Amino acid sequence: MKILITDVLTVTMDPSGTIDRLNLLIEDDRFKSVSKSGGASPNGDRTIDGTNLLALPGFVNGHIHCDVTLARGLGDGLTLYEQDHDSFVSQKGWFKDQLDGEARRLSRLLQYAEAVRGGTTFICDVPFWHYKDDLVSPFEEVGVRGAVVLDYRKNFLTGEPVEEKEYFKTAQTLRNAGILPVVELPAEEDFETPLLLRLYRRACDLDAPIQLHLAETVWRIELIRKRYGGSPVRYLNEIGVLSERIIGSHGVYLDDGDITMLKESGAKIVNCPAAEMKIADGTAPVAALMQKGVDVCIGTDGALWNDSADMFREMKVLMLLQRLAFGAGSMPPERVIRAATIGGARVFGMQKETGSIEEGKHADLVLVDLDRFHLVPHYHGARSNVLELITGCATAADVHTVIASGKIVVDRGRLTTIDEEALKKRCQDLACRRFRDLD
């Protein structure tokens, strides 16, 4: 199928930083041509008039726990330490009994649907419990690509490990379906050198990236300092685990030495700024990471820590939080959008395939409706306000169309891949039964 989008104001995120009115021709799953509007237009099986639309690359959400979405809001008012140790959340075992296989599947579908509806075309899902779950079909049903971070344990609460043969089988099933398997390392309170080295070798055998919650909280930082005499980043570097495979989630407490090690090793960071605020983690030095050349992307985290998968909102929060902490000029809009698009692609090693609007790349695209009060005026010429509108004014509700790998998955604000109303009703009914009277 050929899709032609005509005369659309386009933020390409290509190496030249092109922003212009363009004609975009999509054939099958790729951008066939990206050309200046005003000339002869190619033909398409479907043509979308882009006159009052804004085109962006599809967003990469680099860290989100999707299997707990039906527990949305139940961690409110608690720090991560409180959630983990002595609270309603910990007493209920992170709601494992309520979040059975059916609830986890609906949680994934609901979170993926919300994310795609807001312009996300790649999701890195970090399940709490993945053992024996169907990890593939929710991606396929909603029409989004992504990655799944695989815990080495069947249940992180008990520590019972997944058998290595079963682990590799799950990873291969994901890869066969076009989903990137990612090896998960334990949180810092469970750091043990033999375990980390074993999991690192597993990632090498799978040729897979590694994700771990890294330098997120003061209490974890202090724990590692007492055990190993340095920061988590220094410890991982000393044992030979810090490398280009590492994707550190959060990265709130990183000093200059840590940042230098991350850069030199090729390790990356995915930051979740709204979650850091909600659970009072702190402010990550994202501006310094970017200035140093560390690849950084954005995640929304899960429903217990953020409540939303709106990447527009996440971009604004990142920009404002960095400016509050490090100065009004520390986080320009272009850097924020980069972290949500081509920066995310770089973090997951996909920059040759997606993350920008360029001929030959996967057609992952968001069209934003500019005919909204809060997006008027919009202009691009000698003076432009386009990037500021994206990071400061737009929201997920402004998304008009989403194209993922050449397929229209959101059309004029509605998902085309699933029955939205049926999914919302199933999730509402089940969540009420499971959580409304939970004491």
C-alpha cells in the first residue's frame, strides 16, 4: 500500500535538522520518498492532506512497566523505598494476586493502546512478571513494535530463577516476532558479582542489550557504596559489565566521573522524568549527559509511578525539570525531541532503521492536528516556533494519525487495530472487581 501525505510541515530529525513543508510517500513499511512540497506529487493509494498537520517521527518509549497498568494510581504518595518495604503496595506483593495472567494481558493491551494513540511507535516493556505470559500478541494486536526486558526470575519477590533453556526460548520467540529481547540485570540491592557476570554473558550469547534500574535512588546508591566502595556505575565498570550493551534506567544520581565512564563505555541512559518527580527520586543530570555525548532517551515508566504514557507530556516535564535544576538554557526543545525520537532509536541500536523521517527508513510517523487553540499560531520561516509548540504545548490528545511500519494504526484520533470501547470496558470491569474493594 502507498500512503501519500502532502504539504505537511515536517520535523524530520534527520542529521541536518530539516524542518520544512514536504510530501511524504510511504510504500509498504518504508519512506519511499521525502520531497519538497510544491512540485509534482507522486501517487498514493491513500492521500492525506497535510496542510494543517505537523509530522514527526514516531516516539520511542524506552522504559515502561506495562503489566501493572490496571493498578494505575495505587502507588500514589509513596517513594520507591516505601512502595518496596512497608506500605500497601509491598503488603499486597505488588498486587501479584490481582494481576494474574488475564489482568497482565489486559494491562499490556491498555498501555500499548494508550501509548500508540499518543504517537508512540516503539515500546520497551519491562514486565514485572513475564514467565509463561504471551508477550508477542499484544504488540501485534495494537500494531506497535518494541522490546521486552526479560527478568532472570520467575518472580522477583521470591528470586526463583527462570531456567536458562526456557529463558533463551522466550528470547528467541520474541526475536522471531520482530521484538527485541533485552536482558534484565537486578536492582542494586541484589547486585552480586557472579550473578552480574553470568547475566552479562547471557546477553552476549543472545547478542542482546541489557537494561537495569541504575543510580535511581539515594538509598540504593548508599547501599552500593557501603558494599563495593563506589558508585553503581564505577562498580559495573570495575567488573567489566559497563559497555555499549548497558541501558541504565533513570540515572538520577550520576556524578561527573560516572558520566565520563558512561560515555567511554558506550552505555546509555533512559530517563523517566515524570516518575522521578512523582516518587521523589530526584532530578537526573540529563543536560550534562547530553552535553557529554551519552545517548539518552525518554521513558514514561509504568502506571504505578507516572499514571500516563503521554510522551508529549514527558518531553515537557523533562525540559522544564532540567531548566529548573540547571538553567533556562540547559535543555533546548530540539534536544528533548531528539531524546524522544532518534535518540531513542540510538539507545536501542535502531538508528539506521527508525527515529527520523528519511528515505529508506521504517515509516514510523506521527501527525499532529495543528487546528487547536493551544497550537495557534504556528509558523516556520526566518523565525520558527514549531519545536517549542511540540515540547511545550502539544499533548497526546492532539495526535491525528499514527503510522507504524507503514500501517495506519491511528486514523483521525481512533485506533484502527483494536476495538477501543471493548478494551476499555474489559479493563474497567476487571480492575473494579480486583481493586475497588481491596483492603
